[in-house]
Amino acid sequence: MPERFKIGVTERGDAAVHLGEWADKAPGLDAIVAITKSITPAFAEFILTPQIRAKTILHATVTGYGGTKLEPGAPSPGESHALISGMIAEGFPANQITLRIDPIIPTDKGLEHVRELLEMFKSVGIERVRFSFLQYYRHAEARFKKLGWSWPRIDDGMKAACFRLFAEYAQIYRFQSCATDVPPEYNHFCVQTGCVSAEDAAILGLEAELSGSSYQRPKCLCCSAKTELLTHRSQCKNKCAYCYWVG
């Protein structure tokens, strides 16, 4: 039943930080894709309630840079691991959690962070990993310059090194990306699929066929049934230097 149901997403900011913007909308949704770097007690309590838990896919974003100048307001990787593991221990299904490494900066140091995260989370039961590579914005480059950094220049060889790293963990995780091209030679363990997809509907037990594309950005594969839940248009408290919001 394409387009007959409503999927709420929180791509404009952080689902936990901005919980107040969308919590009252949740009862009217068929499914929720909640994206957050900063799980808070209030957020955890909210999505652990049976009615919300049953309809939520959690994208737990951990890049390896939390607590650094790149993401000064975000939890450290260790803190994120503890928060996510705690939610699973409290009854949130691991198969409804996606580890979101977004963005990846595929320098040698950046790939060390990716490896550390894949190792850190391999025993908690999460099977899906979503990723994207750092996307350029002029205002973000200006933030980098203020921090004394040059904007990383990412080439195909750096991306290929990341895919080779993923291949080492292909027996543990399924790697997915939405708008990032995946070369055919890596398709046996890494695929392009929307952040809101038929797989999410199946995990939540929705007997529905997703259709259309949201066209949120070039090559976006998310279904057209998704609805943005957040209303603000500015950086959140995580203050990520690469954030697409200007202010």
C-alpha cells in the first residue's frame, strides 16, 4: 500500500537534542527513523515506551570524533557505546538500531577511527552500518580554517581504502549508504539503499510497499513517504564543524 502511511525522520538535526520538536507528533506516525549522536535520558525513556519502541528505527550516529574540536558537544565514542548498549539492555531491539558513521573522513587517521568503531560495536548485536563521506560546504571549510585545519580532499583511492576496510567486517555488518556511490566490486557487502527503505518497513512489521523517492539530495534513494519532523534551521548543541547548517 504505497504512500498510505507516514514515516517521520529527524535528518534536519538531532532527534534527542530536539525531542521537544517531534515527540507529540510520534503517535500519529506509522514509523519513525530517529537519528541522534546524543542519546539523553529523556530520549531513551521516550523511545523505550512500548508504543514508540515498536515503530522506531534508531540511527545511532558515532563518528569517532565526539568530544573533540570537530564535534565538541557530542559524546565520546566510549560514552556512545555505553548509551547504546544501555538501551539494548533496557529492551530496545538491536535489529532496530543502525550504527551510523556519518561522515567518514577517509584519511589514514579517519579510517583508524572507523576501525575502532567497528571493533567497539561488533559484540552488541547491531548488524547494519550506514555511512557517508564528508561533504563539502564553504561555510564548513571556514570553520575548519578557524580551527587551524585544511579541508580534507577526498579522492577515489581514499574511498576505496574505506571499502576495503569494510570488507574485513563483512561477516559481522551489512554496510549501506544512500547517496554515496558504491563501486560494483564492493556490492557483495556494501549496497546503496535509502535511509528510509523497505527493509525498515519489514523490520517494523509494516506490510507496505515503499515507492517513489524523496529527492532530498542528488541520488537520494529514500522513499517519498518520509516526513521531516524537526523544524529548527540551525546547528544543534553538538556544534559539529562540518555541519551543513550555517549558524
